[in-house]
Amino acid sequence: MKMLIKFVLCCVFLQFRCSFAAISILKAETSGNLTIPKYISFLVNENNKQDQTHNYDVVLIRLELQHQNDTFENIREELLKVNRDNPILTFDLFDESQPKVQFPQIYAASFIIIVTDLTDSALFYQKLSVEFYNKTFSDSTKFGLITSKKSSKSMKQFFTILDYLGFINLIILRDDDDHQIKIYTFNKFGKIIYAISSEDRWNFPVVFPDRLKNLNGYQFPMLFIEEYSRCTIVNDEIDGINFRVLKMFMNKYNGAMSLTASVNPADPQISIKIQNYFSKNLAGISLSTSVKLSDWKKWIYTYDENGYCALIPRPPRLTFLHFILTPFDGLSWTFMIISIVVCSIFWKLLTRSYNYLKSNSPFFFIFGVIANFLGQSIPFRNSRRIQKLLLQLCVLMTFIMGNAYQSLIIASMSTSRDGRKFNTWQEMFSSDLTYEVGEIFYVSLKESGDFPDVINRMNVAREIQFEKLSLQNVAIILRCNDIQTEIDYNKDVDVMKHFYLLPGKLTPFIEKFALAPSNPLLGILQTNFNYIFESGIRQYLERYFQGLRKKNVDDITKFIINEDYLLTMNDVYGIFLILVGGYVVSFFVFICELIWRHLKKIANSKIRANQERKI
């Protein structure tokens, strides 16, 4: 046992001596431009030890105008010789013949090394912003800038530019006059530039600390755009699902938020204003998911499912004439009427010449068939067999048609007294409706190239006036959660009184909100939002805010029982018109009979008087 312990101690001692010797040799090699290449190689090796599952790419970028030294070539040769397991990608931003930086290739790179001899910070920003502005990187990506600038002012300008581009794990290296490496780093959250001592430069966690573990009370500027349940005002304070999740994150990592600007969601220039706030570093985050920024790369996905829904103006209520005619189409009515007329003609033709009963009249036959259609009995007697066969055929037709008619008219009068409604998006787009739509939907549909004729009938809406649009027969297409909010919580107008909701969603999507290009929290924020969703906390917050808003509405509005199922005079006025028409006809016939009787009485009295004179 003692021998085993001595052996283990001996191995540990030898390993320590070898590591100390390697570091001593690396420290001793400080001749010329080889100092920086060997130190870069050391950093790459140390970074490989952080995650030994695989070695990441190393990106080497040349940003030199004059090529005064061989630093770039020496770093490349050193990496190829020592760090053979790390793929090396090289780019030259001033050489047009070289391939351009392909962003997907460098997204997950472990190191991005930039070698530059530029003295003009404006040119430096111009070249780097083309390649790196509004791009996302892995939280573990390290950035190293190798420069010959020595003034503190120039150093500050470089750090300001790199910070604006969203670099967080970054160092600047340069050779001093005594050919010693000088390493400077920058703490974004403390706004401090400091040099790393010669002892700490070999301690990798000191050179590249995990700056996202502690935000040091840094206040992230927030752009406020009101959107209910996401980021809104509740009791004169900012609240909402996204706001609460972000507040949890800030409390966890010792950060804070400060409201620096706000934009009206109905502002037609909202997208331009947001990008201006982001580009000028006046805002670092916006929690609204209702804004579309073209060619934007930094998004936080909240995993809230959404899509586009349509509100269509309710068609006019069906009149009595519609109720009695719509159960069958025009062709069915035509064939049924023609069949009855033809049967009545055959009925008359089949009647014996000496049989003058009223039941053999074609008009009596027609009224009898109509009575059967309406569910009444037919008083036909003393008919021939062939007439009875014809009668049975007509009875079969009117029985089937009559029962179908009664069933359809009962269903239509009890459930669907509105006019024809659309059931699909294709039906709606095939109509001649005009539309009020959101900006994001309009841009997306226009870019897709689908329904070009529909685009011409669309108008981008900022504020929706429901009653006015319903009178103008204009449909509304908005995000489904916005429409649901208007349906449930609009206190000024009963939306469903004027519109009906088209079934289904168009182009479902996952909600997201934007980060500024300089915001380095993309990776860690997305991780925390994923956890909040997977743990069910986000769903709980959604139910909380929906219930809170519904409670406020219930306190103000007293809901009554829906009485739309009751039939109104508009639904049944026709039968009274028929009844009144029958009364008028009967009264007219009665007056005619009185006049006829009076005239006939006068005529008879004259005839009687003439006869008496003759006698």
C-alpha cells in the first residue's frame, strides 16, 4: 500500500514539473513576433480543455493595409503545427480575391482572432460592421484583437467598437517596446478596461472569465411597446409575461432594467424607430412580439404559438323569403314545379269525359299535391287506377321533398339565421372583400407572392374601428392573440356582434422579440426562456394575466343571457304578409260578391218588371 502511495505522489510531482517546465519555456520564448502566436496557441489549447468532447473552429481574420510584419502568417503556422485538431478558417477583409466571411461557418467558433494594423478607428468599424453587425455568436466564443496601437485612447476606441458589435469575451494583444506581450480586457458590465498581469495571463479563467455569471448591477436599456399579456401597464406599473421572465433573469444574474424609451404600437414608423433606438444603443431589448424587423438576426423565441386569424363582417340576416326558398336551390324548385304541372296535365287527360267531379280538376290536383308537400292529407276519391298510380308518384316525390324541406327550414330558423358565412381562407380570398391587416401579415404575404390580387385590396391598419369596418363590409386580419383580446376584453364595442371568426389559423408561428445588435445576452436569455416554458411557469403566467383581465372586465360589464335564439318579426313577417294578403283577397272577393249580388238583384228586378208589363 505504501509503495502505491509513493508511486501516485511521484506521478503527480512529475506532471507538475512538466507543466511548470512547459509554461517556463513558453514564457522564455519572447523573441520577435513568435510571442503572440505561441500565446494564441496556448489559449486555444486551454479552451479545448474546457470542453473535451470536440475541438472547435478557430477563425483567423486579416485586417491589414500594409502587411508590415508576419504576425498573421506566424499565428497561422503555429496553429497548424500545434493545434492540429482545431480546424482553421482564414479570411482577408482587404483582399477582394479571397472568399468572404461566411457567417454560418463561424457561428460556433471557439476563437475569432483579428490581426490589424489600422490606425483609423472609423475604417476599423466600417470593415468589421459589414461582417459582424447584428450577428449572433455562441456565448463561449472568444475574440482576440492583435494590434500595434499603443495609446489608451485608441485602445478605448477599439473596445467601444467591439462592444457595440456584441463581443463580450474579448482581449486585445500587442507587443510592447521591450517585446513583451501586453494583454488588455474589457468588462462590459463594469465599463472598465484593465491590463492582465504577467502572472494571470497564464490563468485562462482570469483572461476569459464567465462574465455572464454576474452582471454587476448593469442596467439594460429597455424599449417599451405595449402589448397585452406580453409587456403592458397594470396598475400604473410595467408588467407582463415577458417582463416578468426577464425580471427573474435579472434578479438571478444581478442585473437590472431601465426604461429608456417607448413607442406607440400604432405608430406607422414603429419598425424604423426601433432599429434607430437599437443602432444608437438607446435600447438593448424590446419585449414586444408584434413588430417585424427585416433582416434581423437577434431574436428570443418565447414558444408561444400564434398565427393569423380573420374577423369577417356578419352577413345580413336572412329574410322570410330566404327562409322559405334557401332549403332548395333554384334547379330543385324548378324541377318540382314542372313535375307538379306535368302531373296535373296528365291527371286531366286521364279523366273520363263524363266524370265531372271537382277532384278531377287540375287545379284541385295541384292544391292537393301542395297540401301533401306541406304535410296535409289529400281528399281524392273515385279516381281511376291509372290516376291513382300517377297520384302515388306525386305523393312519393312531395313526401320526400316536403319532409326534407321542413327539416331544413326548422334547422335554419333555429340555428343559422345569418347569411352565408365563409368556412376557409380560400373562400374568403376568392371573394371581393377588402381587408384591414397588420403590417407583419401584409409584408409576409407580399413577400410570399401568394394571392397577388388580394394584396391590392389590403390596407395596413394601426387602429381598428370595428363598427365602421363592419358597416363598410371590411374584413380584419390580425394576430390571433390580438383578435382574441379584442373579442374578450374590448369594453367599447361588442366585436362578435358585428363580426364572426373565420375557422382556422393562417401561417402559424412561434412568437419572438428582438434584441439590439450590441446585446450579448442572446444565448443565456434563450436558455432561460426555454427553461421557463418547459417548467410550465410561462403557461401559469399566461393564465394569470388572462384571468386578471377577465376579472377587470367582469367588474365593469354586466353580462346578460344571449337571446339570439329567439325568432324576431324579421324572421316570420312573411307569413303575416301572406295572411294579410289572404285577408285582402277575401275582402275583395266579398266586396265583389256584394256588388255582383246587388247588380244581379237589380237586373232580376228589371226583368221581373218587364214581365209584369207584358202581362
